[in-house]
Amino acid sequence: MYIVNSARNSTRSAPVFYVEVVTMILYNAGEMGSYFLVEPPYQSALEDISKLYPQLRFTQNVITDPAWVQCGDLMSISDDTLASFYYANEWKWRKASLTVFITNEADCDGHASSHLATGLRKLIISSSLAPDIENKIKWPTRLESGTGGKSSIARFVKMFTGFLRHFKWTTVGLVCDVKRNPVIRTICQAIRGGLGSSLHTNITMMEVDGFSSDSNFTFVMEELNRQTRVILYWVFGGTFRKCMLAAKDANMTEGNHVRFLP
């Protein structure tokens, strides 16, 4: 099951250039929820496009499903789902002058969109950090743009390092929810390396699985408590809640710790 939302600019003259955009997103507050906030300026932009380029038709195809709440719901089926949608609507792509796949972490690691787009020799624009699909020889149609990717990690490390130095904090712990989204491990390792180089110290990184009942969050919090009072969380909202409940059990919510959740 999937849901497709399309938006087209209205044109007075017959359109001669068709652009079809394909995007897969999770059905949660962070992605599908924000879609409704983005829609008004999006429609305004389409009106501007219709005035400036009256012969252009632009269609946004948003693929989602209420069952896709978290990465684990989508990652194992994203390839088949995206391919099924694409081949079921081939008439649209044959009619289009340009077909573009746009993703941030829509399929959580960007791989489904990249695999399909590369195989079809279609353009894909992504802001997700995925080193294994950044090889331009192997993935010639993929463009990394926006504020994502390596540049965003470098900016974050620079900003966070300055913040730590301002308060004279010399140690920091890192908690990463890595099991359901491989990209998070890559991001955390890059942050750990950047902070370690800037602060000239080893950064403790604790990997957790926020969706497993076997995860021992109390152990994670107690281990961090022995090493630092400053903790950076790169986790899902539900995982952060479990971390905070474990922190309370470990007497780590009395005002002696500093927590960051980007």
C-alpha cells in the first residue's frame, strides 16, 4: 500500500516540458507531518513557476504509508515498494521530459532511490550522508545537495566544539541509535572523529537499539556517567525517552548532566 500526492502548476498554454519528481517519505511528524506545513509555500512556488515558465508542468509524487512510522518499517521493503510504484506508472515517465528522484533520508539510507535511479539512468538528488553511494563512477546520476552530507557534519562539529570550549567542557559522550538506520552509525563515527580531533581526546560512543526490548539502557547511562557529564544523543524520539528513564533510575537527572539532542 502506498499513497501518492501530486501537485501541478496550472498553465494557460499547452505544456511542452514535463517534470516528474518522485519522493518516498516516512509517515510521521518529522516527515509526513511536515508535508502539510510545506504545502502552502510549495503551492505558492508553483504559481510563480507557472507565471515564469507557462509551458512547464511540474508534478510531485509523494509515496508514503501510515505503516511507515520508523526506518525499520521501510528499510526492508523500500526497494520493492519504490520499484512497484515506478513500473506501475511507466506511462507518466514516458510522457515526462525529465524524471527526478529526490530524497533526504526518505528510505532511511537513500539506497532504494539511488539503486533504482542509477539503473534507470535517472537523476537523483539527495541530502543524505551515504559514503558507499558517493562514488561518481559507480553512481553517476546521484547529486548530493542541500545542507546534508559531509559539509553538514563538518559544520556541526565546528559549532559543537565551540560550544564545549565556551563552557570549558573537555569530555563528551555520544549515544547513537544505529541498528535500524545504517546512516546513523556513519554520522556518529564522523562526529566522534571530528570532536576527538578538535578536543584532542577520545570520545566515548555507545551504540543502542531503541527498538529492541533487550537493550540495557541503564548500563549505557551508568557507563557514560563514569566518564562524562555531557552527553550528545543521535537517536530517535522513543529511544531518547528510554535513555531518560534509565538516566532517572541512575540518578542522572538531578541537574548535574548536560544533554544535547540535535
